Amino acid sequence: MKQEFFMQHNKFKFSKSRLSVVLAAAFAMPLAAHAATLTPPAAGTLPGNGAVTVGTSTGAVAASTLTITTSPGANVINWGATKNVTINANSATPGFNIGAGGKVVVNGAAGDSLLNVDVTGNPSQIYGTLSSPNPSVFVANKNGIVVGAGATIIAPTGLGLINADLSSSQAQAMFRVGNVPLSFTGATGGVTINAGADLSQVGSTTVPGSGFLLLAGAGDVNVTGEFLNTTSNKYVYSINPNASLVIDAGVGGYAAVNNGLLTVADKGTATALNKLVTTAANNVYATVAGNVTVALGTPTAAFNLSTGSTIAANGNITTSGNIANLGLTGGDAPFAWTGAFTNNGTLSWGQQTGATYDPTVFTGSATLRSTQTSIYANTTKAVTTGSVVNASGATLNAGADMYLTGASVDNEGAINLSGAGANIVALRATSGNVTLGGTVNLVDTGTTKYLQRAYLSASKKPGQTVNINTPLTLGNGTNTGEVDVYSTNLNVNSPVVVGGPSGAAGNFNFYPFASSARPIGNVNIASGAGISAGSVFFGGNGYTGPGGASLTNYVINAPVVATTKTTGSVTFGTTSGATVVGTGNVNGTGSVGGDNITFNNLQGSVNNITTGQILANGFALNAGPSGTANISVTANGSAAQGFNVAVNGNAVVTTAGTLAVQTQAPATNSSATQYLYPANANSKMVVQATGTLTANAGTAASNYGGVPGPLFQFPGLIYLAGAQGITVNSAIANAYTTDAPVGYGVWVVGPTISDAYPVYANGGRGVNFVAPFANGSYGYATINGQPQGTGEPTVYFATPGNASAVSGANPLFSLQPTATFTNEKGYQQQNQVFLTVTPQ
């Protein structure tokens, strides 16, 4: 599965539309921490010592009112200037400050703009009235801006409060051609909008989608919701619902003068402020640390973002309240961040007009991703550390699809999907973990909705983990579902059910991260959880390019079931392909069930060790819907292995690509065959079935010279037991030594045994054809129709080299038939007739 499942964008641009309901009370950056200690300007204070640097603006003071008349186009005034002062000269209060009762009126034509730059080195404070009926108006101060309680700002076209240094002629030249440089070199203080400030007339009061509020600065940004007016005892809003909201906490870029549109441009070393060029895209702007906290809207009145709204932070973004219309740019939420994005409230991709969210207003693909725009933080590589958290109690009202992307992604709240048909939930972590907790809900009111796919990816580097902590049901009686997991580790802590049309349920696919370093991962299926799907593939294909490898251990404490009849399978690992996926240990108190159960590239052991008795330590397998489990195992580990399974029902077992012995040509005789211990010699295979058991040949070649293949072969103990009978359709081979340790013989156990093929066994150990253990011993079986333990097939034992051996001369052993021998318990057997022995 290609990672292009998530789209990529390079720029962060938005156009302008409607901003609904409320932004209120407080907007704060670092200045908020000491804004309360600033002495507000005296009543009636007006901006002083203004020097016009762009345009030909004029100003006049009458009583407590300063009237500024702009010239056509862009205008810039430096306040607190020491030369070329033409407006309110010789003021006792230089800089841009408006005291309570003071008023600044900006007159000009539609399309004009005015940038007020405070160059005093002190914060700007607005406690009176700033009114600009036609021109868009900006205030810039690198030392911070405070809008105090009781202040009123009227700016139908737009308002920008900029905590950045715009005093250079180069920055002002950029403004003249239509862009505000947002480069935060040397900026401190931030912007504070105190409760009681009235910005309700920023943006048109009559035309929806007209006007903007741009808030930009270094440090932290806090935008809180509505506040209670103590005079009217009613909730009051400080932002006009028709304006678009642009918030920039420390991210270098530039904003359009006419609409506040933000473009992030901070790749590489920041351009010095006195080196900025007027072509905005040719500059690199300084990025500094900053966080945004946004608490907007109420449970009954959502805050609908308009097109053109942007929230960017070189740090964290935290949201609460009820924010809607995030899908205003085709489904991408208008956020960019490098730290953590945490939602503690409700985020809706559609526009909410009433007290209850209408899921039909947005049914497309909802996306929330830290990679929507590239923030470089003045490096040459995009920052990808931004994480996503939908906190417990929080809600994401998405469309038919919900795509969350971050360094790590954690959903602990609700994800509501509104598709009338197929719905998708997709979480992707670029460096950390993915946790799908909380709930995933289908909220369309129709009857055809279903969860089509869960895509969970944490596969950019080794060690990443996917956690499934919420129950998932995918597909329905008409449509197939699917789960795709990409990671090194997987924890399934809640039930996962993948359905589909009758007999054709969808699949659960786990793709382990693979690389040349061969990472080792772990899959844990918790008690009470489990997986039910048409087929379950654990490591069907490793997710990397050719040459990669992986090894995964499995702890299964709940049922894993392949529900599709005949073709359904539970498959571990791969045996071939560009990427090698190994199966480590498989154990636990749970079970695996299906018509086909395959253990490919088994490097570890399969068992459930609970006692010292090997026959009681089988890992549980269940026959599938056809009544039989077809079991295949390729054991090729680098040390002794165990394959110990207890099958509920009938079973067919094959050793697939497993080899019992390795060979080489001796250096002294290239035409001879020398047997070698396999790397996993002294392994143990125990397969017990409550029904019938059939043993079929594997696919590996026979390494015994003169012994035709294929063989049922395993390098150690072979114990095959069918409570209702056993059929062997192949020669059995476990020979790799003339004197195997105790416990490495061959057992074929069943009340009836059908076996017309020879056995090639280790020397010094027994080969037993017996009935199931009962009353303290194994009894006689009916073998090939013969009662009382007669009718056994021929057994060949590994014996020191003999030129007449079936296998030919070799330095280690030959395979010799024998009629009388002593088994590993010291009991005599004649003509392979078992006498008596207790279980191993």
C-alpha cells in the first residue's frame, strides 16, 4: 500500500470568505505575562511624532481625536520618529498609543492601506478607539501590542496587529507593493487582546466574507471564546463573524495587505530585515518559537471559520470550544504546526448553523495534518515533528473520510464519519506511534453507511507502534471492509471485525516495517480483543523496498479467526519476495482459526508453555468453517525451535520448506555427500488434533542421497496425533545424526493409522506407531488395517557410514532398516512394534 494514500501540499494559502459567530475575550502572546504591569496611556493619549515614509498621508489633531487622511494606495507612518515628523509633532507621548477616550480616525478611499509602525522600543497600547472606515489598517511593533479593555477597533476592510520589526525601508517597500513581511527576528512581547475589547466591527458588518483580522507575533498566542459583559449580563463577542481569522505564532512568511492571506516562506537562512526585496517570494523570513491556544464557540453556537482563515504555529496548537467549517479549503483544516496539535473540544469540517451539527453539510475527505504546509524553521528540511491528539471527550466531525497525519497520532475522543456509504478512518505517524482509541462513529442517518477501511500507518522508521484501543467493525452484508496496519509493533486491545458479503469478508493486513537492519517487532492481541476477518495476514509483505527484512513476535491472548470458507487464511510471515518477513515466537492463551493457517519463515517457536509436560503446551488452533485446518510450517531458524500446536477439529499439516538435514561435499571427496546438522537441529514438532490428522509432504527437496522426495521433514522430534485417526501421505524424515538426544524420535499417534511410507529417523531414538495415551500408557493402534500394532511401515535409522546404505557412502551416517532396537525410554521394539512406554 503506497503512502501516497495521504496527499502532500507544499504551500499554505487560503482565500477569503465568511467567519461566523465568535472570537472573544483574550488573544495573548508573551506580552500577556507582563501586560498587566504596563501602565496604560493617559486618557486622551494619541499617537505621536509620526513620519510618513510611504505615501503622502496627513494628520490633524482636534481635542482628543487624531484624523489621518491617506493617499491613494499604500501608506506607512513611523510613530516615535525623530526626524521628518509631520503628524502630531512634538508629542509628549511618542509612538502608537491611544488612551481611553482618545480616538484615531483613518480616512481614505476603498483599497487604501495604512501601516502604523511604532519605533520607540516600547509596546503599543490601545485603550481608546481606532476607526478606519475604508482603508485596511495595520499596527506593527516589535516590542508588543496591547488592546485593552474598553478599546474599540473599527476596520471593515481589515486589521493587522503585527509583533514584528517593520521599521526598515525594505520591509515598508514590501508593504507598498502589497505584502506584509512576517519575519520575527528580535521580536518580543507579542500581542494581547484583553477581555472587554471590542473588535466586532473588524470586517464588514453587512457583507459576509468581507474583511480580515491578522494577528502575528513571536511567542504564545491565546484566543479564547465569548465573555460575559458585566453591564448587560450577556455574552459578547469581540470578532465580527464576517471576517476571516489569520493567526501566526512565530512562523516566518508574508501576508497579503488586501486580505490577510498568509504564505509560509521560511526555508533556509532568514533574509536580514535590511536586505528584504519587494518580491515577497524571493525572501526567507525568520521563524521563532510560538504556541497557539484557541477556545472558540459554545456547544450551541459554533465558531465557523471563513475561507482565508489560517492558524500557524512554530510550536503547539491547542483547540477547545466548538470550531466549525474546517473543510473550507477542500477538506484540509487550515492549521500548520511543528509541536503538538491537541483538540479538547469539537472540530467540525462542515459549517454549523444551529445548535446541532448537521452531518450532511460536509461529506468529503476531512484532513488534519502537520504536513499540510511545510514549515522549515529556517533550515533546509521541512519540520515533521508535529503530532496530533484528539483528547478524551473531544470530537472530530469529519466527512466520509478522516485523515489524521502527524509525527504521532492519538485519538482518545470521538471521530464521527458522515458518509452515506463507504467511510474511511486513516491515521498516519511519520516518526512516532499511532493510537486509535476513543470511538469511531457513523453518523449518517441512512441505512447504507459502513466503515470501509481503517488505515493505520507508523512505518517511517523502525520501532514505531500502532495501537488499536477501540472496537472496530468494518464492512457489512453487501460491502467488504479492510484493515491495513503498517508498523514495527502492533497492539490490538479491542475487538476488530472485518466483514463483507456472505462468504467474502474483507482482510486484516499487517505490514511490518522492514529494512537492511532487520528490525524485530512485536504483535500483541490482548485478552478480550481479537481479530475476525475473511483472511488475516501478519506480514504478508514488509513495507520497504527490496533488500529489507523484519522479524515479528506474536503474543495472542484472544481469538484470531479467518472467516472465509476454503480460501480464508491466517498467514504469518513470507517465504519469498523482495522483502523477507520472518515469524518469531507465536504464543499466548488465545487461538488462531481458519481453513488455512500458515507459518512462513518461522524463526522462533510456536507454543503456549504452561506446564513441564510438552503435550500440554500446545498453542491453540481451530479448524475453519470447512471443518479442517490446513496447517503449513516452514521452520528455518538459526537455533532449535518448537512447533507445538493443539488443533480443535480436523487438521492437515505440511512441513512446507522445512529441511531436516543439510549437506555438503567433503573437501577430500567432491563426489560424496556429507550430512550436516541444520542450524535448527534438535527442534520439536508436536501437532495434536481432536479430530483426524493428515500429514502431507512439504515442498523442500530431499537431501538424503537416494531417498526420493518430497518428504514430511523436521529436524528433531516429530509427534503427530489425531484423536480420531491419522493418515500419513509421505515419507517422514527427521534424521540428522546417528545418536540424537533423548526425546527426538518420531511418534505417529491415533486409534487408526494409515501410513504406507517409510520413516527416516535419527539413530538411537524410537519410532512409535501407537494408539492415544490412555490408562497410563499408549496402546496398540490399528495400522494400515492390521490390529495389534502390526503393519507398520519400514523405518530407516541413521547409522554410522556404510557403503551399502540407501544414501550412499558418507563420513557421518547412512540410513539402515532395522527390525529390533531399543527406543529412547529403554524399551525394546521388534519390527517397529511398540511395546509400552509413558508419555514424553
